[in-house]
Amino acid sequence: MSETEMIHEDGLPGHESRLEPKPEWEPRYPGSGRLAGKVAIVTGADSGIGRAVAALYAREGADVAILYLCEHDDAEKTAEIVRGEGRRAIRIAGDLGDKGFCERAVAQVAEEYGRIDIVVNNAGEQHPDQDIADITEEQLRRTFQTNIFGMFFLTQAARPHLRRGAAIVNCTSVTMYQGSSELLDYSSTKGAITAFTRSLSENLVGEGIRVNAVAPGPIWTPLNPSGGASPEKLEHFGESTPMGRPGQPNEVAPSFLFLACDDASYMSGQVLHPNGGTIVNG
């Protein structure tokens, strides 16, 4: 049994096609060509925030490489959405925690599209535990392997293809700023991602490559019901935000668009916070 099959059996990352109500991924406005001629890699693009980002990037003129773990039906739906916007889409399935997979995936994108302009490190996993003693070594390693090691591996593979004007956008989380009593390992990886974003920005800004991040609050995606949240918690999901509700993926995707396009040409090392009004320092 492969590692992706084992993760799939654990319920991750989860089928968007089975989620009710369905997350809202559709772009809200007509495109304006802000990513015309660009090629974007979006990880975790089969569903949730990744799908909404892929859809919005396509509407703005980008061809999209959809990287995902094992939810082939959801990934094909995202590819159909991208193609429906008149752009090219390829699906590449595999484990981002595997350095070899990241290298092969980037090589395939570069060969098929001839360039890479945007890297969106969005994929992640979470496993709630109320007691730190309940976090197994296997789970701890797996969460870090996916959430932060995968970002290093994919960025390392993509770096030789990125030229001046390229953009990297990472997905961190409100849990990095607030903490999370039940997501100790997950929120720790998100802290690492924020530090990675700021440090990589310092490393690449002189090369004309911008690196920023988005820190979503509670967003309605397959990650939450598939990541172990109880039915009781899901019933009140997002109600603790000042807006009193969870966000939708298409409310987060515009932050990823802004940071990827020339509108954000004077921003690097920064984090945007689509989180329902929660005030954080960061």
C-alpha cells in the first residue's frame, strides 16, 4: 500500500464532492487579465481554498498546474473549471512530503508549459488532539512533512524556474497568531510557515521574486470535517469570529490573487488576514 493510499484511508484530505453544504469557489467578478500569460502551480488545488485560487487565477488569465494528493474526482472538477475559463490545466497527484515527487511535478509543469511564474503553497493537513500526549510521533512527523517540509521541497524544485517578477504565496493560518488548544502540531507548522515566508522573502527579494502569505481564519473546506472536527464543533464552526460565521473559499482567493499579481509589486514578506474580523498582530 502506498503512502498516499494510507493517508486517503485516514480520511484526508477529504472529498469536496461529498461535503454539504458545498463550499463556494466561484470567482465573484469578471477577470481583468491580471495574470495573463502566467503559469501557476497551486498545491491542494483539488478542493477548498486551492480550488477557489485555481479558478480565480484562470479567470485572470493563468494556466494552472493542479497538485493534489489522491482526490482524483475533485481534481478533475478543478481542471474543468480552469478549462472553462479558457486556460490550460494539468493534474499531478502525489505526496508533497516526498521531495522526489515535488521535483518530478515541477519538471512536468516546466516541460508542458515552458515556464513557472507563481507558486502557491496551499496544501496542508490537521489532526485535532485535546492532549499533547495523544499526538503520536507518526502524526507529528506527518503533519510537519506535509505542511512545511512540502513547502521547502516544492520551492526548492521550482526555484531554478522562477525569474524576476515571479511570486510565491504560502498559506499559513490564524492559528499561528492565536494558537489552538486542539491543533498543537498544525498551528506549530503554521508558525514555521510564517517564518519561512519572511525569511524566504529576505532571501529572494534581491532577485525580484516576491514571497508573501495568507492566514485564513475558519474557512468552510473539506479540511475541517475530514480533519477530525466533531459534529458539535462543525455545527458552530466559525461562529466565534467577529463576523459570526465561517468564510468561504472565494472570500480567501482574492488575497492570493492580489499577492500574485503586480498590484502587490511593493509587497514582500507580508501576511494578509481574511479571517472574519479577528484582530491579530502580524
